Amino acid sequence: FDFTKGLCEELNMIIARYWWSQQDKTNKIHWLSWKKLTRSKKKGGLGFRDLHLFNLAMFSRQAWRLLTSPNTLCGQVLKSRYFPNSDILHCQPRAGISYTWRSILRGAELLKEGIIWRIGNGENVKIWEDPWLPRGSTRKLATPRRSCLLTRVNELIDPVTGEWDEQLICDNFWPEDAAEILRIPINVHMEDWPAWHFDPKGLFSVKSAYKVAVTRRDALTGRDGSTSGNVNGGGDEFKWHKIWQLKVPNKVKMFVWRLAHNSLPVRRNVANRGINIDTMCPVCRRFDEDCGHLFFKCKFAKLCWRLMNMEHIRAELVNCQSGVETINKIWGFDRHIQLKVIVFLWRWWSARNKVNEGERMQSANEICSSVCYFLMEVQKLERNAMKQTAVARYSWKPPPADIYKINSDGSFDPSSRSGGWGFVVRDSSGEVLAAGAGNITYAASSLQAEAIAVYKSILQAARLGMTRIILEMDATVLASALKSCCVDRSAIGGLVYQIRDIMCDDFSCCTVSVCNRSCNKVADCLVFHRAYVLSSGSEVFMNQVPNYVKDFVLGDLPNIV
């Protein structure tokens, strides 16, 4: 059921009280607001869930199931009851519906924020209303409709070739929209199908939907959800993610995070919370204790900085006006200096806490020795992790005697949004039987270029009468998609379905395998040395490889036993 905001707030308070009390039953100071804690770690929070938005994301999961699996018993019952002539995306709440269904419809509203339609025959997708462009957050056209009579996507497809009508598209849409449309792979033998825009594989997840809900909330409240703080006196965003990438124990990371937020319980911070307390530094008993004094101005801290030969570092950090500025300054040091400074600050904080509890103050030599010991342990762990293991040597392996092996590869240029493809077919003796290369004018990603290379290669193999083949590629994601029997909702889903159909219809035996990039040198060379010298959109097929590729072919031959 849809939890009320009041109930979610009560649950949030229980979680926050448990977190700040450190599993103790007594109430402690909440140093940061719950909203800050619910931000992701990349944005300065700790990744706690906003329970109201998470509940909404879970309902959107139910709406996704009704959209993608309408033939289940539950789906058929709900459809006949609430939306017999449409789908859940177009269903509107009305009087008399159950609270459960009303909750699912709220989830459907969130689902609409991330749904995108993959194009098959284009008959069910409206050009101007539906989200079908894999770009931006709206997934819709930027071109104004004006007096355009086109309504469905299938009107943009050439009925003869089954491909996009490039001239029609360029005449009716702005160049940016036209280029984006032409990059979308289509399959006219399939109906259009929905996918989740914010996942590379097009699969819905509650985690992804929750992120969309948070982004929508931040947009509605006018708060920029992309950052949680800037460096004082500058416009650079603080790199929160670096805290969690440190090769130190989690307690040290948590210390750095609290220091950046100025949420350490130094006496001045405690007094600012309205608690009557002596604000004198417990170590030197000379000045008020804030983070600036404790770590950089206290005379005992200065002695430790000098003993570790980091007085020049302290001189740079002492003028910082906030925790964010201090940590950001530390990020500018060399990696080993970063680690040394952070470990010292943490050890000094531990020593201060012992003094604050009435224990003996450690000497400067003891503190510096503990820092050096900690750094030695970290370096030892890094050396163990970096021990060189035997480097595996990969080489191209020929297929069995009655099977042909096809190696394919693709390339993608993000700046021009274009690419190339190449493939080579060899027999059990390593002899080249066929090869091809081409230029891709409109490419959306490197994965799409890889898929086009496989598509072109198996088409040519089918034309040559080959019936038993091995498809070998270095694209693991593509290989997994071709092996799977599940619905492919990724941006290249149309291409994947076409390749699967050809594999089943034109070949008696077709195996997909993944190889190391070093085993794919011939196809890779065809892509980079041939595809980019061809004119835009052109392709070439040959019975033998060019001279500049023969060296790579010969390099594979000695590996044949």
C-alpha cells in the first residue's frame, strides 16, 4: 500500500535516531538533517532511502510488470476491470477504485518519467506525443510540430527497404532530431516495445526508479540535486566520491566525511547546538576548540606536523575556511601525501577523544609512530595486491574442420557520432575466405557499432552459403545479448532480434563466443584502416584481406597446431 507521508516521517525519525545514537537507547545530537543523509554518497550524503519515494518506486515496479507482462492472470484481471481499451500508462484514476489500484497508478506516474519506446514497425508510437528518442530526460522531439501531417513513427520508415526514410526525416525535423532518429535501429517485423530509459539494458529496477523520483523531487523543490556543496570562494564542485574511494578503513572514511560537513563534535560545534559546555580545547586549554584550531592551530598539533615534516602542508591548510575547502585542498596533493594527512588527522582526532574522556594524552612521538605504522600496513596490503601474476597469453584459435569462424569488431567516435565495422571469415587452416568493412554515418554507441559488424558479417556468411559458423567478438555485453532468449530492451534491441533471427533461420549451427581483444586484431585492423577511408555510409566486401592486414593474419597462423 501507499504509505502516508506522516508514517514515512515517523520511520525516518526512528532510523535517524538509531544512526546518531550509535545503537544506544539515549537520544544524541543529529549533526546533519535527514535530507542530507538521504542524498547519494556522490552528492555528500550516505545513501539512506527516502521511504516515501522508495515506496513510490516499488509501486512503479508493479506498474512495469502490468505494462510488460499483460497476459498474466493478475494483468488480465486488472486490465478488464480498469483499462480494457488502453494500457496502464493511459489509465486515469476515477471514483470508486481500490486503494491498492490508486497506489499502483501513482507508481505509473513515476514510470512515465523513465519509459521509452523501442521502435519495431513503428505503428503504435506517436511521433509527437510518445517518448521514443534515446536522448535527454524527456525522450521526445525538440522540433515543433507546426502543420506537419505525420503522426506515427511507421510513416518515417521506407516500406520498400524497411529502413528509415532519410530524406523525409531530414525534411521534417531539425538536424539534431533527424540525426538522433537515424541512429535508432529498427526491426519492421516486430511490434514496438517499452524499455526503461535509465538502464543500459533497458530493464526496470526499483533502484533506478528511486533515483528518478529523487531527481524529480529536487526539480520540483528547486534544489539542485547534482551537488551538495561548493568550495568556498570558488565554483568547483566538491568531489564527494573521492572520500569513499580512499584505501583506508571505513571508520577513517566516515571521519573525513564528517570533517567535510563540519559535523565533528568539537566543543564549539556542541556549544552552537545550545548545550552549555566549556569550549576550551581539551588538549592545550588555551583557545576555543573548533576544527581549525584542533587540527592546525593547537600547539601540540603543530608539534606533530613538524615531526612528520609536513609543516608546509599545515601552512596551506590552516587558512581554509570550511571542512569542504580543507578536504578539497587535500585532494590537490599527491596521493601518498593525501593518505598521510588524512591518517594523521584521524589519529589526532582519536587522541583528542581520549583526552576529552579523561585519559592520558599521547605524546607527539606516539601519535606520529602510530601514523607511520598505519601507513606501512596500507603499503604492505597494496604491495600484496600488486604482486605480479603470470600474464596470460591469448592467441586466436582456429575452428574445427567443418566450421567457419567469423571475427568482427566495431568502432565509435563520440565527437562525430559516427563509426565503422569490420569482419573476417577464416577456416580451420587460418585461411581468409571473406572479409568486409564499412563506415557508419549515424552511430549511437560503440555497442551499436559492434552489433552492426556482427549483423553485416552473418549476412555475408549466409550469402556465401555457410551453414556452420562461430561468431567470435570481444564485446561481452553483445555476446550475452545474442545468447539470451529474453526480451532485449536495450537501445540496440532491434538489431539483436534481427541477428538472432538470421542465426536461427540461415545456419544449422551457430555458436557465439567471446575472445580477448588481442585475438581480434584482424577485424580491428579492418575497422581502423579501412572503414574510415571509405566515404560516409559505404561498405566493401572482399575475398581476401588487404596487404596491410596480412601481417596480422600471418601472426595468427603460428598458433595453429
